[in-house]
Amino acid sequence: MTTLKVLHLPVFLLVLQVRLSAPLEDNKIPPSLCTGQPGIPGSPGVHGSPGQPGRDGRDGRDSAPGEKGEKGDMGAPGQTGEQGLTGDKGDPGERGQKGDAGQCAVAPKSAFSAKVSEGRDLPLPAGDAVVFDKILLNQQGDYNSETGRFTCKVPGVYYFAVHATVYRTSLQFDLMKNGHAAASYFQFFGNWPKPVSLSGGSLLHLVPGDQVWIQMTLGEYNGIYSSTKTDSTFTGFLVYSDWKNSAVFA
């Protein structure tokens, strides 16, 4: 009998607790009255499908440098790029040092002057060159006192002048260049008691090998004359040269 009372004591306490607590809603039992023993662990689940790719990891800037690889083959040359725009003009550079003194330029020279000597047999026949045989100046040797001809060595422009004394007969002569008359001169003699003069000159352009001389035109007009008091002269000189290869001449 005592045993039965002990067995029904928990039920009694439960009923007593229900009565003393707040009225329960219908069909709602407090969780504290329904807590059971933990269940047995379940079986492992199946493997899931692969996840999405993860983000890229950090670069290796904090790691130790790798070993240097072998040099690769040279690549093919690239195409030529477009020409760039012209840049701005730079500032003037510093002035350079003064150079060594150069050689002095020596201008080419050619000049002569000659006259008919007093003992020269005159008059001369037409077609012959008048030989001015007495040299006054001929440093370059361009005039030949035996033939009366000037031969050009330096190309350029020359001036030739003739001064002739006319006496006893009229005088006509030509300034010849390579066999052609470049200029003609004439003086009529009018039986004057004293000699008169005939002068003239001309500029000629010559190249090496050209020759210039004075030649009688007509046999009867050959009154060129020379004495102790009056002379007949032939003069020529270079005005300017045509040298183009160098500014220095020996």
C-alpha cells in the first residue's frame, strides 16, 4: 500500500503544478514538459555538388623572387611607325672654339704688256699678226713675244687694249680671237706732218687654250709706227676668273 502511494506521487505533483500555474491554452503544452532524451546520431549525408570557383588568390609580390630564366629568341622586327611631328626648335648651342687659321686665298693672275721696238721692220702684210716684241710685263709668260700671240691658261674674262701710232699711211687692224675678228679699228691718214694715235679695247671671255692677237686687215692700211718719242703697245689682263674647284690658287 505504501508502494502505490509513492508511485502516484509524481502524478500528484504534476496535477498540482498544472492547477497552480496559469491556465493552459487548448492543445498547447509547454516545451519544458516535452523535453526528451537526445537522439542517436544520424547516418552521414551524401556528397554535395562542386561549389563555384573561388576568387583569385593574392599575387606573389611578398614571396621570394624566382630564378632568372634563359634569354629568349629575338623577335621579328616590328613595322615602322608613323613619322612623328616636328619638334620645337632647340636653343642655340654654345659657341665653338676658334679654328686654326686657314691658308690665304691667292687669286689667279694673268697680265702682260708689250710694245713694238724701234728697229722693227714695218709695215706688215695683211693677215699677219703684229709682233709686239719688247716686253714690258709678262710675269706669267702667257704672251709670246716671238709670235705676238697671247695664250689663255686661266679661264675667265680678260680685257685687251691696243694703242697704235699712225704715221705715213692709214691703219686698220683687228683684235683676233682664235682666228676670228673680235673687234676692228681704223684710222685714216690725211698727210699730217706729225703722227696720230689709234686706240681701242675689248672684253673677251676665254678658256684655256684660246689665243688672242692683233692682225693687219688690209695691206695698204698698215701704218703702225714706233720711235723714241712714241710707242705702239698691246696689253691684256685677267679681270676675273671662272675657277670653281677651289678658292686657293698656287
